[in-house]
Amino acid sequence: MRAALEVADIFRRHGDAFRTAQRGRLLPDQRRVMAAIEACRTATLGGHVEQCDDCGMVRIAYNSCRDRHCPKCQGLARAQWLADRQADLLPVPYFHVVFTVPAPIAAIALQNKAVVYDILFKAAAETIRFISADPQHLGAETGMIAILHTWGQTLTHHPHAHCVVPGGGLAADGRWVNCRPSFFLPVRVLSRLYRRLFLERLQAAFDRRELEFFGNLAGFWEPTAFARHLEPLRNVEWVVYAKRPFGGPQQVLEYLGRYTHRVAIANSRLLACESGRVRFRWKDYRTDNQSKVMTLEVDEFIRRFLLHVLPKGFRRIRHFGFLANACRNAKLPAIRAALRAPEPTPIVEPANYRERYAILTGHRIDLCPVCGGCMVDIGLWPRSPSPRPTVPRCDTS
């Protein structure tokens, strides 16, 4: 069902004016994302024509942009990813650990997304790996799924990594070692090691001249200025927190479904775009998740949305330890053997896109909206510079 207001609607109404006002300040990736969202499920991308094999009703199903920043294009990608992860789940408790960065680091990250976000992933993973391997804590190799989020509820820049970690690990002798009940690893120890590893990697990136600085950070090209900026951060606590363990593997999947393929703001949170302003709902975590409404000038709304466009090709979901792609197929069977857990049932590939969509989402897109008959393809709808449908449009969002 199409939302009453979408990010795409805001871009189509105000995108040209925003691009003109920004002129050379918009990055190519940001322009690309705006264009993709504007074109999503319109005649601009073309599509195919369907006809009901019962009542003869005809409609156009326009193609999706499939951009990972598009609020309308995440449903199927999320469902497929979760189906693929089902086979990786183990019958053990899982923990949710969040790694954040202080505001002075976030400012550097905004101008160096690929480098600093990569450091965030690697420092978090190395922290979990190192502390888990310590015999005083777990004494085993663990695994981790890490998901990058760069936004807060009001679309401000707030980079952090959500990590889902099994409550135990694989010992060197092949045994499975459980962590203590309801306790994964000491948060203060995690926080201080993470802080050190992050700052070491950031300094190394600076020394290799991988960082860029402009605007109000332009002075950081000078080594002493950069060092002065980082020095206070070595003595403050960095926020790392572990939430209560999940109830079971199914809860892990439900959690991952909420976090993996999210974008900066969902269409369902948008309330209105009128008189040059956008209103949307947000949760205030400081007041017990109270729901509130924020109003932004449309240019400020678009600017904040585009803060969270990732560099092309950057991986925002990563796997580490025994869940890493390089060793998952070898280590997971050994772990299941140690846990005496059965191997997962092989996934049967559906016959076509429509069947895959129905299996993954529970929603059929091949049913006639008039009589409930089966819609079948009867031809392609060519790309067009502007929407010009002459038969009903099908929006499968």
C-alpha cells in the first residue's frame, strides 16, 4: 500500500530547487540517490504490462530503482537477507552491542565517510575478538554481524554500529564455550579498548594522508591541530552498551529485520509537506521513547536526508569472526557439531520472482485487484522521460 507521503514526493516537488540552490556542493553520490528515488516506480524506469487471465484487467507494474537509500526498495532485500541468515543462527543466546563515536569524531567522519566508517567497523570487531579471546573473559573465538547506522531520529548525523553477537565462542580445541548467563563481556573493558583501537587507526589514516578536511575542519591538515583535536577524546568514556540478550534465534531475526535495511527515515513517519516545510514523527529516547513531531524547512529536510548517503560500494552490513564469509561454511558445521545441533534445512529456490516475493514477504503481487485472478506478463513498458501511463499503475510498495 502506497504511503500518503513519500520521500520521493518531496524530492520530485522540491529536488530541482534544492539542486539549484546547492550548485556545486552536492556530491555525485547524493545526486545519484536523489535521481533514483525520484524515478522509482515511475515510467522513467520502464516496467512491464500485466493482464488478468480471468477478467482481462490490464495494469502497468513500474520498475523499482533498487537503491539502498530508497525507502520503498528495502522490503524484498530485507526479506531475502533474513532468509539467507536463517541458516547461520545457532541455538545459543545472542547479545546486542552498540558502538558509538563522540561528536568530534562524527564531524571528521562526515567528511571522510568511507575511511572513518570502515575504522568504526574494524575497531568494533577487533574489540569483540580481542576481549572474547582473553581466557579471563571467554577464551574463544566468537562471531558478529555489524550494521552501520549514521542517523538519529531527527536525521542528524550520529554514526554507530549495531552488533549482534552469539553468546559464546569456538575454543581452539573445537569445544563451544558459553558466556555467563545474561552477561556477554564487561562494557567498560570493551569501551576503553575500542577507544584505543579506534584512535590508533584514525591516527594511522591521518599519517597516510587518507583523510580530507575542509570547511570548519580545514585546519586539521596541520598535525598539531589534529592531535589537539583528538587529545581530549583519549580521556573520556566512549559510549559502548550491551542490551539484554534476545529470547532466541527468532527474536534475533525479528531484530535484524528492523535494523539491517533501514534508511534514514521511513515513508510511514512522514506526516505532511506543505508551505515549504516537512513534518514527521520521531521518538525522543530521552523521554522514554515518547513520540513527537518535528517540522523542518524542506531544504533542511533534504540536506539531513542526504547526510546519510553512503559512498558507492560501501558495505554497511558486515560479518566477522566465525560468521565472516571466508570461514562461515567451514566453522558453522563444526560449531553445530559441538552444540549437537542439527544442520539447517536447505532452502529451495522459488521458480520465479513472483513466487520468491510471496515466499519471502507473505504478500502476492500476481493477484488481480478486481477479481483475484492471476496477473500474467503480456509485454514490456519502455522507459520514458516522464510518467505517461494510459492503464492503471501497480505500486507494490
